[in-house]
Amino acid sequence: MERPRFSDHLEAIKFICKDFWSELFKKQIDNLKTNHRGTFVLQDNWFRWLSRMSVDLSSENSGSIQDPSAMAESKEAQATGMYLYFPCGIIRGALSNLGIPCAVSADISNLPACSFICGPNKGPMSVLAKGGI
């Protein structure tokens, strides 16, 4: 019978933010936030993989003012977002191996800062969705 390596989910997330992230990126996560209902936001203010990328929205803004939500869906932003599939998968896999199934997404609204949002799976077997914090 397997038992969790950590007594609660917050301890596991703190392990990811400090030890695991340090091994991968040679620095700790800059900020950790939670809503105490199963969602965690890990913020890296200088995510190394995005440090040399920029999204130029000026070409889309020439001549007219567009809706900010439309600008966020630009081709450049989508291409930059594709670089985050792998780190999201790394976080999801690490948490899964620690007994915390979750969904992970990323927010890149302020490059090179990046926020990783770890939330409960939508499936019926999710520990987080059952209020396991």
C-alpha cells in the first residue's frame, strides 16, 4: 500500500517551488499563492526559457486600437505559449508522482515572468477536486 510522501498538498507544492525548481532552473520559484481550495499559482519572475523572447504587438496595433483579449491571442503569444507545454508537463508529472493529480496551465502576460497555475483535475478521481487539501 502506497502512502503520500507529504502530509498535505501544500508541503508537496513547497517542495516543487524550492527543491525541485532549484534543480531544474538553478533558482527557486519567486512567489507561491493559493486559494486554499486546491489551486496553486507558482510565479517565476524571470523564467529562463522565456528570457530571450518577446511578443511584438505593435504591428497589430498600427492604425487601430484592439481589444486586449484579442491581442493576447496573437500568433506571437500562441507561439511563445507553446514553449510552456514542456514545463507544465514537468510540473504535472512531478505532482502526479507525489500523489497529487492536477491540471497545469501557464500565464505569460508579462514576459519573461511566467505563472504556472496548478488546479484540480476535472475528472471524478481527482484528489484535489474532492477537497483533499
